[in-house]
Amino acid sequence: MLAVAIYGVLSHASFAQNSVTLYGIIDVGITYANNSNGKSLWTTQSGVAQGSRWGLKGTEDLGGGLKAIFQIENGFNAFNGKLGQGGLEFGRQAYVGLATDTWGTVTFGRQYDPIVDLVQPATMNGNGGAFFSHPSDIDNSDNGFRVNNAVKYVTPTFKGLSGEFMYAFGGAAGQFGQKSTIAGGIRPSSLRTAIS
């Protein structure tokens, strides 16, 4: 009986459309400063235009158009291997979620806010690296920070518009509203197509 049950699970899984992708970027460069303590200075730099990273992302077909999704992404210094984003193992992104073409996508975990997803691709930060960042990246248009404990909903495209809405729990014991984050945005799908 156990062999039949295992065979049934294996044979069902073989028909599902699933995928896992391993990806990464190593971005290095040389920086020249003409006046560093009165001298010129040449240095190597990791993450000039984009942060060096590696990650895994995947989908699991659950049937009926519903998919389980996940993504974990690690940032690092290409010269010494030191972790980025404050030394977190998967400090760039770490989330799981569910997606359908009909109802959209909901994800849970450490992820980008709607500014990064919807606004940054139309900025010089999104198309030319960090060369036009604002001081301290206060508007997050240069991916200066990710949001922990976030629940994000991305709508399907409806009449040429798509949107994102996010709420991140603050994490203070007994006071989830303290240090919480609320964000949202809407973008024409024609802009999404032109940027992608």
C-alpha cells in the first residue's frame, strides 16, 4: 500500500510544471579619486553598477492556475566574500508566496517595496546604476534597503494598469504597528513593457 501511495505522488509530480533557477551577478570595477588626503588613489570596488549577488528562485505548479513561488538572494563583496546588507545570509531578498494570472501575486518575507519595483526602473538609478542616488537613498530609488516582515500584493494587469500594495509588520512585541511600513503604487502596463 505504501509503494502505491509513493508511486501516486511521484507520478503526479512528474506532470507539474516546476522550475528552480540559480542566478548571479559579479560586478567589479576600479575607482579613481584625485584628492584622497592630498593624494590620488586607485581602488577596486565591488558592485559599481549593480550589487554582486547570487540567488535561487523557483515556482511549483499547484494546479488550477495556482503556483507557489520563492526567491532567496544573497549580496556579497566580490573581492573578499563578505556578506552585504548588514551581514545577512540572504539579505537582498527572502520570500515565499502564491501567484495566479487571475488574482495576482501575494508574497511574504524580506522584499523590495513598491518604490523599487514601480518607480526605480524609470529613474537614472534603475537604468544607469547608483550614479544618481539621493543622499542616504531616502526615497529608496537605489535599493538602499529592503523591508522585513512584509506582505506584498501585486495585482494582475487590469485595463492597462497594475498595482502593488505592501504592509510590513514592525516586529515590536505586542505592538506590530510600531516601526511598520505601508506602501503602494500603480503603474501603466505600457510603462512596464517599455522599461522591461
